[in-house]
Amino acid sequence: MATPSTYRPAPGSIPTSPGVYRFRDAKGRVIYVGKAKSLRSRLSSYFQDIGNLHPRTATMVTTGASVEWTVVDTEVEALQLEYSWIKEFDPRFNVKYRDDKSYPWLAVTVGDEFPRVMVGRGAKRKGTRYFGPYSHAWAIRETVDILLRVFPMRSCSNGVFKRSSQIGRPCLLGYIDKCSAPCVGNVTEEEHRRIVDDFCDFMGGQTKPFMARIRNEMYAASEALDFEKAARLRDDLGAMERALEKQAVVLGDGADADVIALVEDPLEVAVQIFYVRGGRIRGQRGWVADRTDEGGTPELVQDFLLQLYGGVGAEEGGETIPREVLVPALPPDVDVLEELLSERRGSKVAIRVPQRGDKRDLQQTVATNAGQALALHKTKRASDLTTRNRALEEIQQALALDEVPLRIECYDVSNLQGTEVVASMVVFEDGLSRKGEYRRFVIKGVDGQNDVASMHEVITRRFKRLLDEQARVELHDAPRAAPAGSDASQAQQPDPQAPLLVDPETGRPRKFAYSPSLVVVDGGPPQVAAAQQALAELGINDIPVCGLAKRLEEVWLPGEEDPVIMARTSEGLYLLQRIRDEAHRFAINHHRSRRSKSMVESMLDDVPGLGEVRRKTLLKHFGSLKKLREAEVGAIALVPGIGPRTASAIKDAVAQADATRKTAPRAPTVNTATGEIMEDD
């Protein structure tokens, strides 16, 4: 644990300008990012008597080993840079609002020639307009199903659209008038675009003008004695009213607003947000975060708004950021935030606290939801956190480790009769998986089936990369020699703002920069010995190794004749099993994907006119052998560089390979490393 006085900047060296600062730990990892109107005033507050600091702040400054800063011109630039650094470094002491699930959106691919309406999740894509998010995907599908009779736009996948275009017949939706069938030319691109625009306007809240227009057209058709048209318009009007009934009117003035409420305790904070568009609730989301600093409600609101809207690009700000953001307390830099959001939206954005009326009542409803979410989270978190801590402590005691293994890496090798040998590396931190740090390996230096040699190779490659990264850090830390004739005190020191564990070319964390507290291999004494030998050859003797044998779930240590027997009910053994099974799953998926690709390439070797480049293009287009088997000749011919004649030859080659495979008797193929029967994709 460091003493803050050891890395406190020299008096007067900190500028008084606005800027953003970063605290790093002894390994160079960024642990906290903050911004300040005056860097000198803000940073000086950290280097006072530790007894006067908030406990969480005291933990942060004693964990830190250095501090650095960047000066900016305006507070808006400071906000933007703070958000960028938090996203880039993921500091452990910053409040991070993590959503516990993926909420569905209603997406319209307005960038396509014939836009499609669909349900989407995850990251947003350019050229797509989003509505929501909604709590349930079925609610979106139900609404879309109702509205497609009024706005018969395309809702089919690209594959269905292309197939209908080729055969000249629309799908079922085209026959029941829930699609205008642009695939077969029933409407032009311009006519379909008008339908899409009307649908987007309706979903965007412009419902009254559109419904008034439909109602006037219905009356006009009735007066003209065109009762069939009037009846159809009446049904359309009823469909729109049913769709709107599913969205309660909460604000009578048709306001567009995001209503936010927080419920907090000394350790955690729960946030709920209701998305109100056109006076109606269009969606709801919730987050729970650990409190890591001494900031009150205003600071928490500011952190949340920055994370919620900070990643919204200028091109989509007008759709995502509302005209009004209702919060429980004004953030400290409310004027700067309003300026930033207004810039992203393209028009004025107001952040305010509702005092009375419908908006105040709605925010209280949101706060009630936040309170319930926090109570439910605590009920789950208590057992989960306690269980994870107990599991890590049991592993430490069973393996006689010097410290709790906060970072565990597990390795598994997968092959099929010595072909397509691959390995996986999965990472668990604090008992939870870190999928962003998983890695795949293709074994190169081993011929045939040799799991022990394969394990030796993958451990060698991974930790050789670790040593290379550590060497770069040491080179970074080394002071540069002073020029001849100059004062030795002027020797160039390493740039304190240059990232240590971050790739300077990409700005991302280096792939193998962090050393694990424990290495787990899938296997028994031979695999454990191979991993230990690989580490010893690299001169690494401070990273413990163990293996988990699948048959009896025995834990093996290097050089030990007998395994470590952990109780079947042990939480530590259960955690090791989860980690091993995750490594096995990851390796099997990688092996199957490579095996499928190799099968496609081998069966196409004899197709005339199909070289290596075209084979790769074909494989990239279909992605798997199963999809290539199911594809028609016309679909294969659509691949760039594949004509009708070559497509026919490819189809014949696949059919012939399938016939040979079905008629030839063979024993089931087994993954010898795991005992799992491998089936063709």
C-alpha cells in the first residue's frame, strides 16, 4: 500500500486550468479518472491527512502510485475527455452503471434501399433508427404486428427478401396485406420509403396528425359511397388506437423527456429511467452500481448522465437525446452538461428538477421502481458476493496460495484425432468471467495428437507475451540520458501521461499485459507438469499452477503424487469447475468453427475454376457448411466471382460429399482430450 506523499506532485507544478486527471496503481493501471475546473485545487484535496478523507477516497489514494493530468480549454472538453478515458481504461474506483440485461429496441434500417422493421438488441448501428428501449421483445412484436396492416413495410430478413425476389412471389405477409411486397415490385422504392417515413413518424410520437388524416379520409370515402375503402380505413384507425392503448399517457402536454430517479445507500445506488415520447412511456431501463467515492446525489446524477449520453454520436443525438431531462438533483456542472447535450442533439436540451404536477408524480413513480430494483438486487447480491468470496478463500486455503486468486486463467486444448488442434484461455476476476479477455490459440508447433505438448506450447506463448509486455513497461520507465554538456538533473524522465499497459497504436489495453494469480489447466498430472515446465523455462516461478481432472474432479499440483481432494459441496471446487467448463466450451466452439471451414475447403478442392480466393469468399459469404448445404444454386451464384456454371459445380460437389459421408460406415469421432462425441455441423 502506497503513501500518497510519495507521489504527490511538487508544489506549484499543478496548473490551475480545467482538465482531466488519472490515478494509476503500482502496475500502471488507471484506477480513477476525474475532471476539475481547477486541477490544482482538486488534486490538492486528495493529498491531505488520510484521516480527513472519505474511506473510499482514502482507499483510492493509497492504492494509487502516481497521478497525471491533461489540461483542456473548456469544461465541455473536460467532460468529453473524462467520458473517453472512463470507457477506455474502465477504472475500478469510478462509478460504473452496469445494466443487468440487454433491452430490446424497435429498429428500422432506414439506410437500406428497402428499409426493414425488426427487433434489435445490443450496440446501435449506423444507418438504423431506433425506438425504445422496451421492457419485453414480445411487446414490440405485438405492436409491430398491429401496425403492419396500417404501414405495410418490409419486416422480413435479407435472405427471405432475396429469395422472394428470385422466385417472383412474395412471402405470406405480402399475401395477407401486412407487407407492400417491394421484393416483387408491387411498390416502388419511393412508395415504400413513404410508408417507412409514416411508420417512423407514428412511432416517434406524431400520432394525432396522422390519425386525424386517416379519419378525414375515412369520412370522405364514406361520403363518396366508397364503403369498402371507408371500412378499411376504419380498421386501420382501430389498429392504431389499439397500439396506442398499450402505451399509457403520462404527460398531457405531449412532452419528450427522460425521467430519471436514484435510490442510494452508503454502498450502492440504483437508477431507473423512463423514456417518455409524445407524452407516452415508450420504454424503461434500470442500473445498479457500487458507490466508489464520496460524491452525493448531484455527483451521481452527473456521472450517470455522462455515461448515458456520452457515447451518443452527433448523427444520432437528435433521436436519442430528448428535449428535457428530469433528474432528482441538478448536477454540479449543469450548464456544461446542457451545453454538451445540446451540441449532441442539435437543439436546446434542458436539465431540471420537477417541482409539481404530472412530471413530479411521474418521477416519484420512477423512484419507487428504483427502490424496488435496489431491494431485489441486494437480495441476490448478498448471497452471490458472499459465495464468491468464500469460493476464492477456499481455493487459497486448499492450494496453500500466498494470496486470494483474484485473477484466474484457465487453459484447455481441443482436437479431433490430431487435426485442427486449438486451445482456449478464459479469464475470471473476482469470481466473475471477463469475456473481453478470453483468447483463442491455434497450435502450430505440434504434429498430431499430443495434448501435453500442446499445453506446453500455449502456456509458453501466453507467458512469453507477458514477459514482452513487462519488458516494454520497464523500457518505458527507464530514464533517458541527458544530452552531452547538460545538467544531469535535466535527464529526460518517462512521460507520466504515456500509457503503460495500453497499446500506443490502438489505445486499447495490451492483450497479455496482466499476470494471473493462478493458472488452471484442464487435465491431470501430465498437463500440469507441462504447464509448470513451460513457466520454468521462461524463468517464471511466482505464478501457481494447478489442474482439474475431469473424471473424479481431482485438483492436481505440480510434483505432487496425490491430488488435492476438495469436498463435493465446496464452493471453491464449484468455481474451479465453472472456470474449467467455460474454457472447454470456448475451445470446442473454436475447434468446430475451424473444422467446418476446413471441411468446406477440402470438398471444394476439385471444383474447376474455384481457386483459393474464391473458396475463401464463398466460405465468408455462407459462414458454415450447413448453410452452404442448404443454399440453392441461384443463391450460390450471387456470391461475387461465382457464376452459374461454377455454382452448379459447387452444389454437385457438396451433394456428392454428403452422399459419400452417409453411405460410408464409420465409427463415431471422439474428442480424445475430453471424451466428447463430435458431430458434424
